[in-house]
Amino acid sequence: MLLVGSDHFIDHQTPDGHPEQPARARVMAEVSRRWSDAGGALTAPRPATLDELVRVHTPEYVDQIADTAGQRFRLDADTYTSADSYDVALHAAGAAITAVEHTLTEAMPAIAFVRPPGHHAEPDRAMGFCLFNNVAVAAASARAAGVNRVAILDYDVHHGNGTQWMFYDDPAVLYVSLHQYPFYPGTGAVTDVGRGDGIGFTLNVPLEAGASDADYDRAMREVVGPVVTAFAPELILLSAGYDAHAQDPLGGMQVSTEGFAAMTAHVQRLAETCCQGRLAAVTEGGYDLTALDACLESTLTQLGDGPPASGAAVIGDTNRVNSVIPAVRQALAPYWSGIFR
């Protein structure tokens, strides 16, 4: 199992009081140090190239971010750059690619600890703390390397609008998101299922605030797992955001550290079933530093230990997912008739 990380991610500076703060990268660096000291494999990322970025971003947008080098800019209401942010963002996207290259070559899991996060970045604009869409760049890199089908699973508390739109008409990339709804950025309704050739290849599980481990577990078992298995990806990417944690100041969910480990285990089992364990994770949100430390640690442990053969269903109240599952089935039934009738 490979961890891709660097102290360089501390160098992306945001204004005082901003939730996406350099201290997040210090937590990542400390967890990385503990992993390395215990004998885990750790490697530094390389910067993504222009050719790799423009597979999902417009050249004009990449130039816009490049022009911020050495300066501070406010790109939208809550997305900023500092002097080193362009180079840091290149390395964040490059870290995601490095993780994918490892898992494709070794058929072993990898995780990239990066900031800024990426899943809100759209082809032509920054958004929601994100500059380049790290997981989308990595998915496009895998496709360019000959991978025919890629599944992206996203359990960040916010819907990954950028990732969705980048692959919305692409039947080779299945995008799956479990997120708080209604909530920022406003996208991710059950009826967002894709467009054109990509219709049916977007799966959104919008959950009301307060959803807990049991809600997420049932969604993974009853809708996410069956669709991903039927899609039969050759690679699975995980947008690992931890802001659905009960302690997170931005989200309104009640997921525990153990709940995130259980979701990661679900994704591992899918990777073992579908694509010989080819799984790469890329960090997204997570803004309580204590919870972030615990979740990064538990994810590393879970990925390093390998997937459990099976897992008992999480016991608890599932009222927040009970009404969503029929709606998801109804929305996807025309495209996945063998699963949802």
C-alpha cells in the first residue's frame, strides 16, 4: 500500500480563519510521518503536466490559475490562491495520478494526501476551495493509459459538482456520490443521472442532514454496491472527504471515524470483486483537525490491512436513507434494469 504525500501542501496559504487551512496539511504530514516510521511506503508526488490537466480543464482555465503564481487572488467567495498555490495544486493533481499509476502497476491500493481539495473544480472555474479537480485528472489519466471503465466514489459531505459535470456524458466513467442535500453546492439530486451517452452513469444518493453510519452503510449495500458491480470498473477511485464526520464544523452529518472505515471497506471489497484490488483514494474535505487525523489514520489502516471478506450491516436508525433508496432505484431503473425493477 502506497501513501503519496508531501509537506509542500502546507504552502497553499488561505486567509486567517478559513476552514481549508494549512494546518490540515500539517495533520496530513504528521499522519504520513507515523505511517513511514512504522514501515509504510511513502513517496512524494510529481507535478501534473499541462497535457494531463487539459484532459478535464480548459486550457484557458489552466492559464488563469498559472497566472496567479506568486500572488494572492480571491477566485470566488471562498476560494483563494497564494504565492505557491499554483505549484501546490499541480502537485495535488500529480499526487492523484501517482496513486493511480501505483495501483494500476501493482494492483495494490494507494492514497494521496493532498490539499487543496478538488471535486468542486469545474472545467473552467475554481470553486469551493478547489483549484484543479485532482480525482478527475487522475481518472482521465487512467483512461488515457488504456483503462476502459473507471468508477469514482465520493463520500465527501458536499456533492462533487465538478467531477459530475466533467464526466456527465461519458459512459466510461461512473460517478457515485453520497452527500448531504440540500447543501452546498446545490447539485446532486437523485434525478442527476447523466446526459447523452453518459445517461445512467451518474448515481447520486442525497441524504438529509443528520445521516449516520447506518444510513451510509445501507446506501452502500443496496444501491452503490450493486451498480458499481454491474458497471465492472477496471479501476476504482475514492474521493475521500471526511467532512460528513460528526465533529466537522461545515457539515451536518453524524458519521463516525469507524463509519468512514466501514465505507472504505465497502469500496475495498468492490475493488477486489471488480478490478483485482485496483483502488486509489484522494483526500477531499475534512475540517475538524482531530477528526481528520483519526480518519486519515483509520483509512490508512483499513487500506493497509486489506478488505475484510464480509462486513455485518451497521445497526442503527436508517430513517434518513429509507426514502432515498426507492427514489434512487426509480431514477436509475431505466438504465440498470437488471438491478432495479
